[in-house]
Amino acid sequence: MSELKKVTGKRPKLIGTDLDGTIVANYGFISERTKIAFAAAHAAGIHIYFVTGRPIRWMKEIKENFNFGLGICGNGAMLYDFINEQILEEWLFSVQAQLETVERVRKAIPSVTFAVEVNQQFHREKKYVPRWDVGAENLGVEKIEEIITSPALKILARCINGEFSSDEMLLMANNVLDGIATVTHSNSTDSLLEISAFGVSKGATLAKMADRHGLTADDCVTFGDNPNDFSMLSWAGRSWAMEDGHPDVMKYAKFQTDAHQEDGVAKVIEQLLSLPE
């Protein structure tokens, strides 16, 4: 555990936080200290956004823990009212861009397999082995192009047998998708990419929300741990990376806090709430 630097400045007006690996443990646990800290921030009038790569079917546990805030799901592709289970707005991946993305990534990474999140459903190629949602789409298709007929939340790309790491895949995919799609990942130990419409990211959507509240980046703080958080960590005036985050996370975050197992986010929020408005 590191010793946290004293938080300075004014109390924020918006908090955007990643979920998994930031405030949620890998077994789905959210600590009482974390819940209390966010509740106190909400009570103080701070806008709360839970910003995640998750699809909405994975937001039920967030509803079970928080009765306030909004979700930004699919790495920025959807604004979601998880309390009332209503999709408020979407920035989806067009059919043409999906097909172009699949074609280009297949050429760059021949061992790749695909899945797609579309119309709140998960579809995969038969060779794509899911680690989550096992059984959500048992049959699968030979080629994902068969079911790319509607705008999608995101495409998932996984290497067969984990031939390349997520970081290696990210470099290869970025080389061929510039201007076509936004590529990221949320787990450097896996072999999985998450691909969204070009220009869609956690940071871009959070910036839209801040602007709608009449706020700037200087009014906002963010927390995260992996490459899909880099855009919002770099955008916010103050941002904290988790101590056990991706090796490159401190290139984007302004500060570092303790790992989620040590209530790193809660510790920072407690200090933020002691600051003047």
C-alpha cells in the first residue's frame, strides 16, 4: 500500500469512475467504505457516473449497491439509467464500420475470432471462446459477418489460444483501424480487444455529460486502471490511477491511489469531500 498524497484544490462537481478493478473486485464485491464514500459525494450534490466497458445486463449489481448516478456503458457507447433500466442515449458502431473493422483486423491478426454486442444481445463466432456470458449464445456462427446487420455497442476480438496479449493485439489493431474505429482493452493479462465506433470512448462521453452540466474538465475527477480508462483519466482535471493498474496508466492519470482491495477510490473521495466548494 502506498501513502496517498494529500488531495488539494476545490471539491469536484462530477466524479466518473471505472467499475471492475477500480471499485469492483473481480468477484463482484464493492466495499462498504466505497459505498459510503459515493453516497456522501452524491449527498453533497456531486454528479456520479459509473463508466464501464460492461453491457447493461451486467449493471444489475451496480443497481443493487447504488440508488443514484448514471451508467456510461460499452466504453462510452451508451448512457444508461441503471436504476430505472432505461437506455437514454447511444453512440453505436455502424454496420459498414463493423464490417470494415472485421476485415482489417482479420488481415492483421489471422488467429482472431469475434463476438459482437448488439441489441442488448451477445453473439459470437463458434471459435470465439467467451469467458463471460458462457451459454448466452450457445450455437454461434461461422463468421461474425453473418449477423452484422445492425448498429452495435461494440465488437470483441479474441485470439485463439491467447496467441497475443491484449497489449500486443492493441498495437496491431490500431495500426489498421485509424479513422475507422476506436480500439481498447480492459485486461492486459487476457487476449481480448474491445472495439467501438470511431471517436467513442469513456472520456469522450464523460466530457459530453460534463458539458451538459455546464462543467469543464477542471470540475471533474476520474478513477481507472486499464487502457479503456486512459481517455477519461487524461481528460479530467484531476484523475487517479489504481496502484495495481496497467503499467502505462500513470502516463494518463495525474495521481495514483491504492488498489481497489485497499479502498483506493474511497480514500480519495473522502479527502475530496473535505475540500472547499
